[in-house]
Amino acid sequence: MSDSFQVTYLLTLSPGEQAEERIREIQLEQSAELPDNVVSRLGMQYVTGSVSNITTLSERSASVTIAWPAANHGDEITQFLNLLFGNISMKQGIAITDIQWKDLGGLFSGPAFGIERIRQEWNIPDRALGCTALKPMGYTSSQLADLAYQFALGGTDIIKDDHGLANQPAARFEERVSLCIQALDRAAQKTGRRSHYFPNITADPHQTENRYAVAAELGADGVLLAPMLAGPALMHHLALSSIDLPIMAHPAFSGTLVAHGLNPQPTYGSTVAGSSDSMQEKSIPAEGIQAEGKQAAGMHGFEPGLFYGGLMRALGADFTIYPNTGGRFSFRREVCEAINRQARASNHPYAASFPTPGGGMQRDRMAYWLENYGTDTTFLMGGSLYEDPAGIETASRSFMDTLGT
């Protein structure tokens, strides 16, 4: 591991504010948390890091890279995240746009599986993967298992719990997992090909770890986890554990950290009435993308490609779900492409993750997204399969045929 790690920030300055003022504020706030004169008197300047680059972008914005001492994070992921976006998350006009992951190779381990190992173990060498979600909340375990059976008959690669399925009375965790696994086994006897079931294990930390173990014992093929609910460091801990199940990261509770990646719904988002998953994908005019890009430069939080593609990958996500452009969450197209790049970039010191776009994707657009996003992608489709009058099995088979099964 390097003796320092570099983080790049995009700063939006107040009228009359100098970039150097804001930079020093970040250095102090994210380290000693004392006034500059006290830091100097105590001889603690070394903890505040060093500025390696400043680029003026406009009168009101600048990009800065700070090299922080690795000793500041103490080999703890929670402390790294605190250093990354702790107190400054409560300030305005600070966006994190890049992290030099090679500096942190000893702190993070990345996915336990990654794209290559999953392809090898599942014998899917060169095509995109198809994924769907069991829902709705309120269905019984038997009803959800019946849905899993139909999706499996249609050949869907991954059948995951919706992130809203936890341990509700209608579908208790262990019962649901057992019945869904049995359903996939029955479907495999009929089709000769087995789908993969990922139950949702998101809960309090102790319960999450227990459910990870129970899922493995019952024969699940992977798990769904919302790391911003259960804890980002917990996902990394699970990826390093002796339990050998791939992890799919769900983005619930992360939206305010990446809000500048969104298009304003009234202007560019979907407005089709009906169930949320039936909202139609709509293309965004190029001039709208450009205008939004300029606006985003003044926003706060994480660059979404870095967050969903880079950070989730470093924390151990084998699959990283994000809202595709034109769906009901309306991430911008170039944001989605940035997530894909960072999830799969070969210059990262970790195994590549499958970017997993979802959130209102439509089956009649799947060929388009496959061509644009490529085969190292897992496509998550829910409502478009549920609402097909031909039924789930037929709709799933058509979906998977588009992916080249």
C-alpha cells in the first residue's frame, strides 16, 4: 500500500471565495479538525495532506487533488470513508470525482468473484446476463417461489429478491429462501439449465451476517445487499469471509450522495402513469444533457461513476445495481456509461464488477442497451416482464433470447 492516497474534489466557490481557502478548509476539516494556527503550533501539519494539483475551471469552480497520509485511515474502511466524506458531507459545493484506487490496494480487496470468475463458474463465457426481481412485498413465500419458478423456466440467469423483501410475516426469510431454491431446482429438472437465486440479506449488521451464512447453508447462489443500509464496510467484510457467495449491491439509501447525476424529473424524466416499473424509457435531447452537465459541476456529493462503479467495486460488489437512464430514476446517459467504465476498468487493482442497470428498463429496448453497454453487463428487468400479457415464462424467455441464450 502507498504511504498516501489521492482524492480529487470538484469545488463550487462562493462569490469572492478563493479556491485555496476552500481547499485548506477541507484539509483541516477532514484531518486535525482544528484551526490552522493550532495545527501549526502543535506541529501536526503532516496529517492535513498535501495538494498535488489545482485546476481552475471557471471563476466559481476548481478541481483539486489532495494526497492524504495513509496513516490517517489506520487500515480501517470506516475511517477511510470518514476521511473521504465525513464532516465535509455537511458542507456545500464539494463533489468527489476521483480516487486513486492503486494507492489503496492493501485497504480494499474488491469483489471475491468478479466478472471473470462468475462467467467461469456459471459457464456463461461471453454474453450479457439477465436478472429479475421477485415482488411485491406482501406476497407469501409460496407465491414468490411460484414466480421464481416461472422466471427460471424462462431461463433468467439471476432471480433476486426485491430489496423490499426482508423478514416480513408474509414471507419470512428462511422459508422464502428455501421455497425459492426448491422452485429453481424443479425448473432446472425440466429445462436442464439452472437459474441463480439471490435472496436479500439486508438487515442490522449482526442479522445481515447471519442471513449471509443461512443463505449459503440453504443453497442460495448469491445475495442481494443494500450496503448503504447495512453498512459499506460490512459488505467488504462479507466479501472477505469464508462464505463463498457473490454479492449484488443495491443502491437504496444512496441517492442524496449522487443527486447531481440525476436529470430533474419534470424536465427529462419519465411521466407515464401506472406502476413504477412500467414507466417508459425516453431518450434525452443532447442539449439537455449538456445543460445538465454544466449544472452538475456545481453540485455536491460523489460523481456517480466513482460511487457505483468504483467504490462499490472496491467494497466487494460482484454486481452493482444503478438506475438506468430514461427509467423512473432518470440518471443521465453519460453518468450510466461512467458507472459501466469504472465497474469494469482494467486499471483498477480489483476484479471487475458487473454493472447492473435497472429501474424501469423495457424489453423492447433491450437490443439497444445491449449494443451500447456491451456483454459485460447484467441487465435487471422487472415490471416489463410482469406486465407482459403472454406471461412471465414467455416474457423471460424473450428477454433472455435478446441476450443471446
